[in-house]
Amino acid sequence: EGRAALVTGGAGHIGLAACEALLELGCSVAVLDLDSDRCQARVAKLTPSGNETVIAVPCDLLDEKSTRAAVGRTVEELGGLDILIHCAGYVGTTSVPGWMDPFDRQTVAAWDAAMRVNLTSAFVMVQEAREALASSGHGAVVLLSSIYGVVAPDFPMYEEANLAPSPAAYVSSKGGILQMTRYFSTLLAPRVQANS
């Protein structure tokens, strides 16, 4: 209660669940997502009584300067930052050429963009938020990974279901999230906890 949280991918399904849980526990929440209209719609959905403190923070996580500014704006508007939850990412529904294609047609451009959003933006945000999180007295970082950060996709299962398996960049970025979380858990301790 009384803590401030920033949720990337806040207009998505996982982001919604995180925002709802944080609000239920008494947090102020910054909803960060790419689409400004979706951010505003999410804020409206999360504040039915108008008593909740929820702000929209539209941000393109491909842009480092914008990403850093989004953290600064959140800290300023919420009066600090206690919790950073990073669940934004390129996923199966992301519509980018060369993304959800068979391996031989996955592109370097899609790979680079996915790494930038799924992994690099988490690094940038934690770097930018580190001081605020540490000074809060109970800072927490939660980075969302995937089972595919640990094991490889079962390709025959996908073929039988007539589905495209996760792209190489997705599984690589999610594995990177796990290792980066280990790094942060020791670097930021004891003032900030980091979990995935």
C-alpha cells in the first residue's frame, strides 16, 4: 500500500493482470505501452471510481531516449518508484515482417526489434530506475520470461497443431531475461529485489 509501480506492456493481457493486482493492493500505477490510445483506454478501465492513481505513459521501447524519459516521468508524477514490472515484448501476436515466419524467413530486422523490446528495454529501464528503486526502501524489479527461456520449443507439437513455433529471437530474449535477472539480483541487492 502506498507504493508506486511502473508496468511495461500495461495495455496487454499480462500487464492488465499486473496493474489490477497492484491497484488492489493499494499501489499507484503507471501504465506504459506503445499505443497512446490503448494506454488511455487501460487507465480508464482501471479507474472506474476515479479514486485510483493511474497514469498513462505511452512509450516506444525501441527508442532508448523515450524509454529513459518514461521512467523519469513516472518517478516525477508518482513521487518515486518502488516496483518495475517489465512484461512488454514481441510475442506470437506481434505483426512484424520476418517475425512469426519459419526460421529460414525470420529476419535480422525482426530479431533486432524483438531483442530491443524484450531484453534491451528492460536493461535500460532498470538502469534508469535504479536510484529511485534503491531509495524507496523496498524496490522490486520483476522481469517476465517464458518457459522458452529455459527449454526449446517442441517443434513437432507445433506442426501437429498447425501453429508457428516461437521465433528464435523470442526464445533467445527470454533466456536473456533470466540471466539478466540473476545479474540484477546480485547487483541491486540488498536494496532492490529482482525476480523473473
